[in-house]
Amino acid sequence: MGRLRFLSWGLLVVLLAGLALVGGCTVAPAEGQQQDTLSSILSLVIPLVLIFVVFYFLIIRPQRKREKEHRRLIEELKKGDRVITAGGIFGVIETTGEDSIVIKVESGATLRVARESIAGRRER
């Protein structure tokens, strides 16, 4: 929750800074003068680029890292691993298949779950 609050405030600051740059950098040309087109384009593009960079480093990059770690976890699963599913079910892997895994839960029952539904590995 703390990280989400930090991201929200960071986004708000960046958006306000971008608005200040867009609103404060452009000066209306005096009569008879032509406004510099390059500076007006840059004053619009630079804040958008800054916002994209912030989004990339605060949202897109961490999400890709988590997805990569989860893919690696799914690929490394083997018989005997203790896992927890996305639904909160704890179990031990009995068999692995191409797209599903059979886990044995504490009561002795076995469940077939999708490989992607494995949320994490438990320590022994």
C-alpha cells in the first residue's frame, strides 16, 4: 500500500510539473512577430516524454520483471515442490503436465490446476 501511495504522489507531481511546463513555457507572440515553431513543439513534446519515462520506470518495468520471475518459476516447477496457488491453496506437486499440474493437498486429495495459477513456491 505504501508503494502505491508513493506512485500516486509521484505521478501527481510529474503531471503537475508537465502542466506547469506546458502552460509556463509558451509566450504569446507580440504583434508582427512569428512564434518559434520548434520551441512550441518542444514545449509540448518534452512533458509527454517525461511522463512516458516516469510511467516506464514506475509501472511498466517492474511489471515486466514480475512477469519474467513468474515465468521462470512456472518453468522450474518439479515433482515434490511445495507451492501455493493464486487461490490460496497449499499443496505439493504430484505430477506436471504441459499446461496443468496435479497437487496433493493436506487432506490427501489431489487437485489439477493450471500451471499459470501457481503463485509461488513455499520453503520446506
